[in-house]
Amino acid sequence: MAAKVAKGSTRKSKPIVVKTSLNNPYEIAWNTVVGEEMQFILKTLTDTFKDLGLKKVEIAKKPRKSKQVKTRKGNNSEKAETKKESSEATKSEGVQDDPEKSGWTRNDLRKELAIGINEVTRGLEKNELSLVLVCKSAKPEMITKHLIELSVSRETPACQLPRLSENIGPALGLKSVLALGFKKNSDVFIEELKSVIPRIPPLNLPWLKRGLPKAAASGEDDETMEKASSEPLASRKRKHGGSEAETKDAGDIKLQALKVKRIVPNPNKIRKIKKKKLKK
């Protein structure tokens, strides 16, 4: 009998997991305003906010420590006097603190602005903004990139402005202002918007083109609906194509191939150290 040869266990290498996803073939980027136009926009906005007196005031409240006076058990009169003095002091401090309250100096003007990325996104979604300004110092860039598509779809002028947070933040009494939006139908900032909007370059997205005005488009839609209702069903089925203008617009659009993005999670195969081992 021939001796049996021990065979070692052959370990199969795990296949590399690759996550595939479709990426946008177009490169979306902001149009930055630089030079004299940038200085003009920042100066006009800071001057208007200072003239109107719009600012957020924050008063640091100091913790009040109650003074405990050590007295003997028999001295009840001294305890009563100390309580009266402390109550009078708190009342006087309360009267002094009432006129100075933390918050915005003018709430009516604050309602006409959208400050911060979250407020600006909500305003664009509801189509309430007439101008959007984004600070260039916002990092990572992904937190403000979605505003490009929103502003183009709503046809609101928007741009990236360097030093927006540095100049307008202190003017409004805030630490940072990464995004600023002006609401429509505001009577206070009309002159400022008229002077600022012409200096902002338009954003361009190849798949979102500005078409006809809304009034003309709605009129054409009504006419087509009336014609379709008057025509019989057989004639409607024969018409597969649209109007000549629609075919021309469709011919102008150039399609691009989608980019396939492949991500390998943990390519260096770095293992996580368990917490139990770290404690030891």
C-alpha cells in the first residue's frame, strides 16, 4: 500500500468587488466673478446691509452664581436680609438685560433673504429667489454644485463670488455666509439687484436650454390641445412626429456617451483593528 500524501487546504483568493455606477459625462462648474465686478458687488451689498442696520446680535449670557453666606443656625435675620438683597439684584439685572436681546435687529428684512446653503436650496426649489451668490471658499465643492442645476432650471442668475463670506459675514454678524439668496417681490433690494444682476455671467448646461417665454409656450400648448380635441382619433395616431421647431431643437442637441465609474472599496485591504484589542 502506498502511503497517502497529505494535501494542504488550498485557499481561494476572494474576487475583487467592484462597484460600477454611471457618471455624468458633462463637467459642471461655476462661473466666478473676479476683479472690479467682484469688488463692486461686495461693496454694494456690505454698504446696503450696514445702512439698513441688518445684523444678528448675540449676547453671551454669563452663568449667575448664587452667593452663599455662611451663618449660624440661630441667625435667621441675616439669612432673610441676604435673600432680599439677592432678589433685588436679580430684578435690577433683569431690567437691564431686557432691552438687549439676542437675534436679528430687523426681522422684516431677514425674511427677504435666504442665508446658508439649506435656505438657498429651499428657495430655489420653491422658485422664490431672484439672485443667488455662492462663496468660493465652500469646501468640499459638492455641497454647492447642486445649486447650479437648480438655478438654471428656475432661470435665476447665480454665480460664485470669492471673499463673500469674509466681507458679508461680519456685516451681518455671522461667522460665515457660504450662500446668499435674494427673494422675489422684495421692495428693499430692488436697486441693488438691478445693479448686480447685469454683472453676473449666465450659467450654461447643455441639457437645459432656455426655451420660449412661458406666455408664448402656454399659448401654443392651448392651441395644440384644441386642434387635437377637434381631430378624430385616426388622424391623431398617424402623427408620430412633432412640429418642425421641435425637430430642429432635437437635432441641435448632441448626446455624449455616459462615463462608467468603477470604485473598488478598500483597495489596499487595510483591516480594521477591533476595539477589544486596542483596550488591551
